[in-house]
Amino acid sequence: MTSKTELACVYSALILVDDDIAVTGEKIQTILKAANVEVEPYWPGLFAKALEGINVKDLITNVGSGVGSAPAGGAAPAAAAAGAAPAAEKKEEKKEEEPEESDDDMGFGLFD
């Protein structure tokens, strides 16, 4: 039941943010009531408090920007991941430097 409750509160908060309305516990509760979703009374206030001072629109648009949080393992895996990133970039650069083969090189042509 908790996951449905959390999801309902998240969607309610997103609706408020999309309409440029301040996210408050009362407004989340109003949306949930209109949708006939029953939640424990503390959930809307909890979500409103968690989103206090956060620009949710910026948070949503920056999800895929490549700036992420550290893995749950701690600092050592984060350092290893940071060291692996330049290696991945070098591999990508290598792939781009390789000359691409055209169809003519293989004996295939458009009108053959």
C-alpha cells in the first residue's frame, strides 16, 4: 500500500508543479481527494516538506544531464567510477577516428 500512496503523492505534486502552483500538503490532499485516493494523513505533508525549496522543473529537466549521485557503496566506488569515465571517453573517440566503410568498398553500389 505504501508504494501506491507514494506514487499518488508524487503525481499530485507533479500536477501542482506543472500548473505553477506551490506544493503544499493541503493542495496535495485536495488532488488526492478529487481522485478518490485515500492515503494516511501524514503523506501529503511529508511530500510537501521534501519538495520545499526545490525547483522540481529543473530537477526533472536535469535527470539525463550526466550529473548523478554517488553509488550506494560509498566513496571508493565513486572514485572508481570517476576513473572509468575518462577511459570510456577514450574508447568513444577511438571509434569515431576509425574510417567508415562505404558500400563501394564492399563491391555494392546503388545501381548494381
